[in-house]
Amino acid sequence: MILGCHVSMKAPDYVEGSVREALSYQADALMLYTGAPQNTVRIPVERLHVREAAQLMKEHRMAPERMIVHAPYLINLANPSPDAAEFSKKLLRSEMARTHALGAKYLILHPGAALKQTPEEGIRMLAENLNAIGNEVPDVLICLETMAGKGSEVGSSLEQLAQILSGLDHPERFGICFDTCHTNDAGYVLQDFDAVLDQFDRILGLEKLKVIHLNDSLNPRGSHKDRHANLGLGTIGFDVLYKIASSPRTEKVPKILETPWMEGKPPYLYEIAMLRSGRYDPAVWEKLKKKEDQ
């Protein structure tokens, strides 16, 4: 299993510190934002300790594609407003360039929300705006994330994702990030993950699956809510998530935890250990609550 988690990127060590944080959880992959996901303030790449981070990854045999970048939430390329679309395209271009500068390969992108349009109009707008960006950063693969279907979100079904890809001039420049919480909330039966993978393969092609976000869900299947839970503390359950993480069909796909912190502390060291052992230990939550701040 290639297991990682969402880590911070902050002064003074920035990306180097992100890699060290992931390693402290016994992870062999990581996901980060190049700046706060809710705004456009960005530290220049020259200050981010990129070379030091690359050296640290090399020392720990962590391949470059195991550093994954998530695009800001502000990007909505399905928005029909020309001004909003220009803002989103400009921000996505910047994030693609920063992802390349970090030496990362995959940039996770929420497909966006159609707002007052129909889903079909939103998908058409999304594809049109992605085509306007074209093949500008060929070393960066945009991975469209599966969504829960909250509000007017597009991309909550495999069919919608296929529809998006079919409208792209360069579909080979795009992959898919499969989020377990989102797909559960969208209505997929993850308890039969092989059947879901068969469906994914038939509709999109399994080669498109580049990243898995491994999260439990606070809400029942089909709720369209999108609220993450710690492994084993949600409606999907640890056993199902372990089967997803350990599936031989996705062994080369990085699995990234985005689970909530517990009592202000990161749970990833415990969750990764449980996944590597294949055994769920409910006592870890009490241990985490009592543990001193890391």
C-alpha cells in the first residue's frame, strides 16, 4: 500500500517541512496545498525549500509522483460568469505552474458547481474552460475528483466524469481522484469495491485512476453531504476502507488520508499503522486524545 495524508506547508521549512511531517506519520506519500485553499495569497516558489524537499524524498525512496498537490477551493470552471471563469483559469494556471515547480505530477481539482445552470451546461462550461488552458504544463496531470453531489456540484457520477473527459481536447492530460467519502455520499456501494472498480474501468478506464482519497463518511450512502470521518468512525467502516487500500488492482495508486484531527491532533500515524496491519483498534482514539501535542 502507498499510504499518505494531507500535511501542512508553513514557514520556515515549507515543502521540506511537509515531507518531514509525512515521514513522521510513517507515510510514503503526501498531499499539500501550495497556499491556503480559501485564498490566493502565495509564497514565492523560490522560498519553499523545494530542493531540500526533493533530496529528503530521494533519501526515503519517495517517488516524485507521491507528492500530490490539491488545487484551491476557489476554482470553479463550471461557473457561467465570464469574470469568474477568467479568475478560475488564471488561478488554475498558477497552481499548475507551482505544482510543476515543486516537482509534483498530480494536481487534484474539484470539477466545480453548475450554479443556476443545468448539470449538462455546467459540464460543457467546465470542458470549455479546461480546453482554454490546454496543454500549457504538460508535466502536470489534472486529476478531477469524484464529488458527493452536494448542491449543484458536477462530477458526482462516473458518467458525468466521462462526459467531462469526452469534451476535452487533450483527455490524456487528465486523470481521476477517487474520494471514498464522496463516492459513498454520491450513492456508490463501496462494500463491493471490485464491482465499483469494474464500473470505473468500463466507463472511464482504470488507467485514469491516479489518486485515492481514503476517508470514512459521517453520513449514510446517497446522502450527498460530504463530511469526512476518521477510519472506522463513519458509515463506510474500517474493513471496507482497508479492502480498498489493499486492493491489488490499485496497489500502485497513492491513498491519501484527509480525515479530521482528533482533539486538535493529527490521527494519521495511528490510521496508517492500522491500515498497514490490517487491524482496527478502537482504543487508538483514546490514546490520541491523551497524547501530548506533537
